[in-house]
Amino acid sequence: MARKKPTKKPTSRTAARSAAQKKSPARKTAAKSTARKYIKAKDRKTDRKTKARGLPAAKPRARPKQRIAISHYRDEDFKADGLRAYAHYRDLGIAEASHGLAQAHVIRLIGPCNPAEVSKLHFHDVEFQMVYVLKGWVKTYMEGQGETLMKEGSAWTQPPRIKHLIMDYSDDVELLEVILPAEFKTVELAS
């Protein structure tokens, strides 16, 4: 039968302080900092080896600087050039200003709602999607959530690749939609 070693208790204040420091958050932060320095040094070493072989050094990916995007309401800015034929989209200039990081637009769904055209189960291959009802109402279905009536002032997020569809909407509905990234794939699912 194996015998357990007795746990030693610190015998002095110095030993007690040393034991407490080993568990402190500051010590953990210092350890992370040391680890980061080690990784950076390793990266520099890898870059030197790459240069010695005549290969270009790997550059860290930096996003281009974002610009200010200002969009004032103009009725003529709503275009029928978006994802859905039954909707008009007003681009808010976010995709261009953020170099593709995100997109935002106001969507007007054209009434009256035709469920045969509108109610198609699909998902978007996105990292983030949020919708806010500016005016009117929309009835949605989301996998795991079921049917939900969203009215003026309602907002919701749609997790990446969640299956969803629009079931019905008012003739005057307008939605604000924010999506990351700006370019994404939409997949329609067979009924």
C-alpha cells in the first residue's frame, strides 16, 4: 500500500508569502507575458531562417484602417440588387469602410408577402448576424426557436449557419441587418 507524503505547511512568513505568490493572478499574468515573449522570439528565429533560405518572411495579417461611413436616408438608395427578389436594400457603406469586416443595410420587404416565394428554409455561412425591426412586423422561424413575431423595436441574432425562414411580414416592414463578414454564402435547403 502506497503511503502519501505529508503536505508541508510553510514554516516561516517568507515561505508562506512565496507559496501565496505562486497562486497569485499577478504571477499568472507574468507567466503569460513570458510565454508571449518566448513565442515572439521563436517567430523572429523562424523569420531569420526563412530569410536565410531566400524565402520571404511571413507578414502578420493586419486589417486595413477602417474609414468613417456616413449614410443619410434617401428613398432612391433602396435597390433591388440584394439577396432576395422580394426585397429592396439600402447599403449603409459599412462593407467598404470596414474593408469587408462587416456589412449593414436596411431591408424593405415588398408586400404583400407571398409565402411560396418567401418561406424557403436556408442558412447563411456567417460569423455574426443581427436584425432589428425599424418599422412594421415580420414573422420568422428559426431552428431551435420556432415561430416568432418580431415587431417594431424587436431585435434578434441568428447564430452562424442557423436554419431559418421568413413566414410573413407587414407591407411596410423595414429591417436593419448587420452581418460579419461582408461577403458570405447563403445555402437554400430543399423543402
